[in-house]
Amino acid sequence: MQPTISIPQHWGYPHFALEQRTKGGIILGLEYYPDGTELAEQFGDGWRYALMPNKNSDELFHFQENQIQPLSPEELFNQITAEIDFYQQQISILNRQLTVLTRGANNG
């Protein structure tokens, strides 16, 4: 079952989605600061997003919606294909290790 999030109609819908890749990183979280609240007065009202610059980062950065730039289709394609290539190399290495392991077990 797919989880569902309800957003009050007067909030407006966020322009970006969880796990979306952007020029600033991957979106890991979002918050809404309603107009008239202390947080909105301090940081601006509307949606704010938590981004992790890359998968190896231990930092999160927070941005307002108008500060986020989506990736172009070409940039997104390049990121995804690079990640696929990386994981295919990892799978190849693991397969070689498994082959060596099973040969050793059969010879022992």
C-alpha cells in the first residue's frame, strides 16, 4: 500500500517531491511554514526543503522553494546512468568474488 499525505488546500501544493534530484542535491524532507507563524516570519512562508548534496554527505541544507533549481532532463539522465554504471561495476565485483568463493568451496 502506498503511503498518502494530505495537504490542506489553503497551503498550496509543493513544486518538488521527496527523493527528487535537484541541482542542490536530493530532496529528503519538506516542511510548510504557514503565513502568520513565527517560523514564516523568521524564514519566509511556504514550502521549505531539506536537501542532501550527495549520497555520501552527512549534511542537510534547507532551502525555500524559490531557491531550488530542478535538473534538466539531460542532467538527470547523466546522473542516473552514472549511478547505474557504478552499481553495475559493484555487481560485477561481487559476482567475481562469489565465483572465487564457490570455486574454493568446490575444491575444498
